[in-house]
Amino acid sequence: MLRPLRYLLACFLYLSLPAWAGGVVLALSDSSGPYAEFSNTLAGALADTQWKLAAIGPADTVNLGAGRAELIVTAGAGALRQVLARNPQLPVLATLLPRQSFERIVAEAGKPRVRIGAIWLDQPPARQAAFLRLLLPDQKRIGLLYSSETRSQFAPFRNSFAQAGLNLDGDEMEGDETLLSSLSGLLPRVGALLAIPDQTIYRRDNIKTVLVTAFRHHRPVIAFSAAFVNAGALAALYSTPTQIARQAADLILASGTALPAPMPPAQFAIAVNYSVAQAFGLSIPDEAGIRRALLAERESR
């Protein structure tokens, strides 16, 4: 009688002990700014779990097999490119990069030997549509400028916007020399311009041209980063490095090395430039109110 009880007790203790899940190597594009914020948040989120940060450093020099590492997390497009160039032997979770960059880098690297997941920066179309409906309730026609690399995203955006009662009109920019003509053709047909993370169009040296041209047509720009809003866009729906890091930690704890398909960010932040709103004669709800409404709408689905 005693032996079966001991066996059951041993099984109970074994099952109740947390299984060792391994270490995480964090490869960074840079050690400052948003990458430091991401690194600190991820380390804190994993601190009291079975997953630990085994190594942190620049993507070109960090030890990809440090300690009992079982997973590599990259922060930024440069880090993903450098890690894939080093032929990693562990699954890779890419973060802090646009979907466009992720898909391009993976395609350039060829067929991967390991599983590659991602949490990209692009907001899901349905969330963008809900945001625009709350931000500009009187505007039903929205413009989207895209390039050959983001062309495939236009149809999902158009479908999600249609379900939200919005009409999405788009135009393709075929090269830098067509930026002005594309904007001048699209802006008169719409009430606002939605900018998505497309580095072919919204590069640092093009942002001013986009904003000035949109302002001349009296069309506000809805952007994808707080920096873009500070530069003169009306508003942005975006995710912070802290939010992405927390999602990465949750994904690691839930899935380990069995990474799911690449996904958009789960959490989001809102920025509004009220000086720009005043210049356009717009009355915009406060950021907290828009966020509450978006969260309530998501929970009601």
C-alpha cells in the first residue's frame, strides 16, 4: 500500500514542478532608444519564469548558442537580417520591424532551416478602420498609398474598411519620381490619407513632401508612429517597444519554440497632434477616450 502512495506522490511532485524551458538570446539592431526599452521590458517580463535571457547584444556578435538557449529574439530589421545571415540553428522570433521589412528579409535569406515567427509593427486593418471611424466620424472615404511591396495589403484593408462602413481608395507609387503625382491624383478623391509602414514611400526624406502635399490639399494624414505625428501628421495608431516586448514574453511563455505564424501587435497606443487638428478645423476626441472606445469595441466582438 505504501509503495503506490509514494509513486503517486512522486508523480504529483514531478507534474507540479515547472519544466525547464531554456534560455532566450536577444539580438539587437542597436543598444539604445527603443531597443533598450524593448530589452529591459522583455528581461523584466521573463525574470520570474522558466525562460531566461541567456545573452543580449548586437546581432552580429551576440552568442546565438549561449547557455541553454532554445530561442532567438531579434529586435529591429537589421538584427533579423544579421541573425539570418549567420545561419541560426534555433527558432527566431522577429520583433520591432514592419511587415514589409520582415517579408523582404526572409525572402532574401532563402528557405529558412528554422522556424521564424514575428510580431510586426503594422496595425491590423480592422483596428485601423475602427480608429479612423472614431477619429474622423464625418469622413467615409480614406486614401491609401502603397508600393509594389505593400500592394498585397490593399485588398485586406479595403475589405476591413468596407465592413466598418468606410470606402478605401488606393493608388500605387511606382517610384520616387511618381510620389507627387500619385499623391496629387489620390488626395482630391478622399477625405484623409492613411499611411502604413512602407519604407519605399514613407522614408525620412519623403515625409515632409507627403505632409506638405497633404496639407495643401487640406487632407489630414493618419500615420503609424508618434514621431510621424510630431512631424505634422494628425494622429497615429501604433505600438510601443514596451507593448511589443510584453507580447513577445507572453508568446514565449505560451508557445515556447513552437512559434505561431507572424502576427500584428496585440496592444496599441494613440497619438494626436491637436495643433494640426486645429489647423484643419477638426474637433478630435481625447486620446484616452478613443482608446477606451477601441478597447470596448474589441471586447464586444
